[in-house]
Amino acid sequence: MRLEGSQETLLITLYAKAMDNRATPSILRDALADDLVRHIDYDFERFGLGPSDIRGLALRSRIIDGWTRAALQSRPDTLVLHLACGLDSRVFRVDPPLEVDWIDLDFPEVIRLREALLPQRAGRYRSLASDVMEPDWIERLDNQRPVLVIAEGLFPYLDERRARELVQRLIERFPQGGQLLCDLYSPLALRLLRHATMIRATQARIGDWTRAEPRSLEAWHPRLQFVDEPRLSEVVEVAALPRAQRWLFKLYDRFEWLRNLGRVARFRF
């Protein structure tokens, strides 16, 4: 099966998690990602990932995993909706109780690849094959409980208008409320991303955004409220990293323009 464009970028994050797993110490400890990379016939080195890319992508997933666990501990009846899931093994890393409803959604080609490569998951887990921007799949979801929407690595590939439409559609569908976990990038960051080796290797299209401050998203819908974003240097796993990598994350936390190069944020609605 051949992946192209934005679909191929799922291999970037998979490879980063595998490389993090082989590092000492590992931030994410994603042994399943490591195993997948060893069995997929693909030249992953063409992405040109450096240590900061690998650690940054692993840390982003580590933060979202933690928020996901906390949300399910607070409301076990929450529906987890993992958008553009790719080959992410989050459901295995978080390992929620089997009665938790968890949906991994991606393009049909990606879901077929996912079902061929990843182990089966017991309980109320299921995958859904659809373009995330198609409206029909949202209308089929059970909306009589809260939802946790995970949009990691999705918004950079959508224009701001399309991202806003998607979030508005989800908020309107779930009157019981929920949370949105996502990453955001400034216009400068997106310009840099377009020219990054990893993106040029896939020829993926990067979307256009006019802003990246988390609070600016509150204008998308009256119910959408920014909750928080992490200080990366204070994540427990960062303390064990080599000194140079710890210093980079401290620098990131100190300067607003650096945070705009890639922010992880949590919202409620």
C-alpha cells in the first residue's frame, strides 16, 4: 500500500516515537511503534529527523496521553474520538478500561493499513474510515455523553477555516460538552514546516493560519474555552534528558515566539 501527501506524514510521527523508544531515556516508551518501524519496508531516514524533532514529537504525545488518562479518570463514560490517528498506538499506551468507547478515525487507506499492522484491541474500541472533513460520520456518533476530541498533528494540514468548521461541528453535536486536545502553529512555524526535510519528503500540503495563540480559538464558538498548555521543561520525563535537550525545552518555555512554533493546548466546551 502506498501512502501519499498528508497520509504519508503518519510515518514521520511513527518513526519519531520508535527512535525515542530506542533512546535512553525514552520519553514515551512506545515499544509498539518501534516494532512497527522494524517491520515496515520503508526508508525512514529520508525524513532527516534530528534529536529535537524526535524528542519534541514524543513529548507532544506524552502530554496528550496524560490529559487523556485524566479525562477518563474524571468521566469514564467519555467517548474518545482520536482524529487522524494514523498508526498511533495511543489506545494501547493509555490502555483505558475495556468499557470505554474509543474511536480511531482516519482515511480509509490508513485504517486498512492500521488494521493490517496493529494488534486487535478488545472491548468497545473501534476504528472509523472517513475523511475527517466529511460531515456524515459526526452525525452518526452517540452524543448523549461528553466527548474527548484528540486532534494531534491534524490542524497543520487544514486551513484555519476548515479547522474551525470541524471544531464547530463537533461542539454542536455534543451538548453534554467535552474537551479538545490539539497542537497549534503560528504562520511563521507553518512556513518553516513547509520547507522542512520531513515535509518535503512527503510533499504534504500545509494549511494556512493567521494566528496560533490558544485563546484566539475561543472566538470559534461561544462554548469553547482555553484551559491550559503545559510547560514542557516541567514534564517529569524531561528532567532525565541530557542537559542540552533540557536546556532547549527551558528556552522554549521562556519565549513566546518559540512556543508559537508548536503549542499543545487543552480546551473545554
